[in-house]
Amino acid sequence: MNSPAPKSQAAVSPPQEQDTLYAVRQKVYMRAVSGIFATWRWALVWITQIIFYGLPWLMWNDRQAVLLHLTERKFYIFGWVFWPQDVFFLAILLIISAYGLFFFTAIAGRLWCGYACPQTVYTEIFMWIEQKIEGDRNKRMKLDKAPMGPRKIAIKAAKYGAWGAVALWTGFTFVAYFSPLEELLKSASTLAFGPWELFWILFYGGFTYLFAGVMREQVCKYMCPYARFQAVMFDPDTLVITYDESRGEPRGARKKGVDPKAVSKGDCVDCGICVQVCPTGIDIRQGLQYECIGCAACIDACDQVMDKMEYPRGLIRYSTENAIKKGWGSKEILVHVFRPRTLIYATVLVIISLAFVWGLATRDPLRVDVMRDRMSLAREVEGGMIENVYRLQVMNMTERPRTFVFEATGLEGVRIANNQPIEVGAASTQSVNMQVLVPYDAGKPGANEVFFVVYPEDEPGLKLREKTTFLFPR
Amino acid sequence: MHKLIQVLWPSFLVAGVVEVIFFTVINPRELYLFGDPVYLDPLATYSIGFFAFWLICAASSLTTVYFQRTSDDINHLKLHQ
């Protein structure tokens, strides 16, 4: 690493082919890298994983703060309880995520892939473990070439063991989002998990191990649907990781500090370190490729080499197609961030996000479904009244028990027989049968509109009107 | 191996999406199996549901892979039998 100059392209790719799942693959031995973008990547590893591993342990209102309780069919998210009827919010959230992805991709390419995607994050963690146990790139390549022996077995076992522990913990955490952590911990202390809980811990943990430990860049190259279509969101003003060909070529080795012009060469010293650090094993100098996940490891690596050579940084840098072609500086690149495509994405994103917040803020903490009783249509009862029977499902979406009052309106003299307030438990549903009585001359034969009005006893302002039909005999 | 992944992976992705949509709309406690209410633990129903979807989607992927063979592949096969 002291003098990158004499290394040539031949040292770049270790010819060790593996016939794996998708295509013949040369194992990528990624060289560790440090620098500003590596720091960003690690910052995102920390942020996302503190959230992921920590959230199930957070408590709120004496319960798990975030619990997508599948058995109860209720999603607890901090102060909210979502029911299957709230699927609207989930849909909006997915649309917001999609537009967010479009927006960021249009501005700066695969930011998601390079920094925040779980595949990147877990690969980063698994590679860190690999590096700690097996050593740096050269040691790893040597170890893999070495014949099997006690030392190799011990090192490999330690690595696989550490990976396995992380994977299991990840699987456990994943299941804790869907099944209460408290119960999981109790089962964990006796190792008596429910069969399906255990299955999903192993399933998710197993896939984490497989994707982050074994398959790595193949997931991005062959399995990721996003990688296949992200290019349509690119335009000539999208920031992508670019090798400045006009500055770098003709590439070639030379001694440290030599002026490139003096040896009639470009700034690229052809050390191949940009290829060695690439997690997908591509050569960025061949231009933008769909395999590039935009992790910027090559930028960090090349900047270090440029520093050593005492050349200016940025031979590989974030730039745009137009900027390279027209020789723009960072100011012009910044101006071109504001273009119709990004402005439209941003506008849509803001509008949908506001709609989401508005919907959440004005969400009724009460919902009532009214169903007609199918057994009895309309019945004449004492006192010249017509009776229809309904089944009301009352959902109390607050986290405290509430008493609800019922009224019927919409027809002259309409009333509910044996009308009584009903208590519904915290975040639960209660079904109740109601007989509605209407004087026989108050409506036309056939269907008539009536309304149930429901409100909590302690908050009469929250009136919910549910429309239904009242049948008169013909 | 390549073919196997071509069948299993896309079907896995689609099965995940179908699972979410299906069980958002349908409560596993409201399902009937051969006329009897499903008595299983909901977690088991979700899980079995997922694998059923996966299997169905995999069958579709398998058919795609099967029909993708070119006439050369098929003719070649016959010649050497």
C-alpha cells in the first residue's frame, strides 16, 4: 500500500471461479477501505441497526412500542393502533417510499443501494467480522488457497460461528416485530419456542447468513428487482459514481509525485485498488454499469491513492453525465439538481406525505360496521311498529376502554329497542345486535335510509354516522 | 441449479406480496377448510398460507421455464434418447 505504483492489472482479479447459483462467479475479495463515504456507510449501518435491533425493546403505553401483532391482527406503532381496515395507510406509506426512492435515485443514483439497503448493511457487518477473523484481503486469499488444516478449520469455524450468531440474533429480532418480545424471551429462556416462531427465526436468520455471508453481490446483480429498473430513473443530470476518463487516460504506472504530463500519461496510475475495493467486483473505469451499487468505495480508495501521488482528488467522484461532458463544476451540478423530473417527484412526495399526516391526524378513534341480519328482513311487532334487526361491530381504536351510546335517525319515530350504552375494551371490537323499530306508516314499502349515530359517552362531539337500509314489508 | 433459482426466487417475491394482500383482507380465523373452520393457530395459518402461495407461484415459474426451451433444446433432447 505504500507505493501503489508498481501494481498492475494482473494483480487485480484472483482467478478463482465458483459455479454458484446464478452464473459462473469469481469470488470477490473486497479490500477494506476508509474515507468519507465509508464513514457515511458505517454511520448508516449503525443508525439502521440500532433502530432494527432496538425497536422491539422499546416500550410505549405499557406495551411494545412497535409490534405488528399478527395473531391479534393489530399493528401497534407508538401511540397508534392500526387495524386491517387501515390498510389505506399502509398503501400510502408504500407509495411514499416508492416516490422517495424515485426522488433520491433521480438526484444521486443508487443512494439506497449503496448506503441503506439491508443487503449492503448486513454484507458490511459480515465482511467486518470476516476481516477481524481472517485478516485483510491478501490473508483471506492466501487462506482460501491454503490446504485444509487445523488452523484453517479453526479460523473458518470461528468466522461461520460469529456469522451464525449475528444471523440468529437478526432472525430473533425479526420475529419480535410480529410476535410479542416478552413471550419470545420467556420461550427463549427455556428454548421452547412455538414451532412457527422457531421456524421463522431460523428462516430469516438463515437467509441473512446466506445473503450477507455467501451470496453478497450476487443478490444485487441477479436477485434484486430494483437493480434491474433503477436505470430508468437516471438522466444525464443524475449524480453517479464516475471515473473521469479525460483526466485519467492514458492510464499507466509511474513513480510517486511524477507529473503525468512529463510521462505523457493521465492521472490514473492503474493500481487497480478501485477494483479491489468494489463489492460487486467491477471496474468503474469502464463506465457506469448496472452492477454498480453506488457505494462509493472506489472514490474513497482512489482519493487515497491520489493523495499519495500528490495529485488532486476526485479522479473517481460523484458527477453527472452532463457535467463530465461539458466540464461543469459543482455549482452547475447543483443547479441542475432542480429540474422538472426532481421537482415533480418532490411535489408529489410532499403532497402525499401531507395527505398521510392529515389522514393520520384526523383518523376517527372509532369505527362501526353495520350489517343487516339476513335471517329476518322486516317484522311487524306490537304497537304498529316494524322491526329490522342489525348487527353492529364497534371498534374502539383507543387504548382505553370506552362506553358508546347509540341512536337511530333518518325516519319519523325511529328508535332502538332496549337501547343501552355498550362498553368496548381497549383497542378491541365488540359485536352487538340491535332491533330498530319504526312506526308502520313512517316510510315507503321497500328500502328506506336510516342512520346509526354512535359516539363515546365521554366525547359526544365525536359522532359517527353509519348509513344502512330499513325495510318495510310490501 | 440455475433453473431451480429461476423458479424459486421470483415465486418467493410474488408469494410475499400475495401473502400480505391476502391476509390483510382475510382474517385467518374466518377461513374454512373442507367445510370446517380452520382450527390452527393464526401464526401457523399465515405460515402455511405463505408456503402455499410460494408453491403456486413456483408452479407458474416452473411452467415458464419449461416453455422457454427452444425448439433446438427439444430436438436435441430427442436425438440423444
